[in-house]
Amino acid sequence: MSDYRISLRRDDVLFAEISVSQARYAEMTHEMRKRFPREEGFSLHIEHRRELRRILEQGPDGLRLLGIEYRHEEVSSHA
């Protein structure tokens, strides 16, 4: 699974942070750039989150997911 973490900043102060699925990424970034223009001091910081590995435990009741490790990669501002 991969998704995106978008941080909306105003004058370099964190205003909001949301997670967006890959399916809605283009729509959400377009909408956010339209509603929060750069001219008013807003900027978007976008990171692509990818699963790096899953930590599992095997026991008498089967497999159990203990955790997921993610890698965050910055997305260029032109994407």
C-alpha cells in the first residue's frame, strides 16, 4: 500500500496535515492548490509513503501483524 502525506503550511507554520490515497492524490493536490494559493502565503509539502516492511508474528493461532515500517520520500513541488 502507498499513499501520500500532505502538509499545508502558511508562512512556514503547519496549518494542516492529511493522508491521501494514491487514487485521490491528483484531485486533492489540485483542489488544495486552488483553495490555498501561494500568493496568500500557503505552501504544500508532500511525501509519498511506501511500505518498507511488515513485522509479523507466527503463533498457534496463525500470523499476526505487529507493525508496518514505512519510508517517506519527498515529492517535488511540480508533481
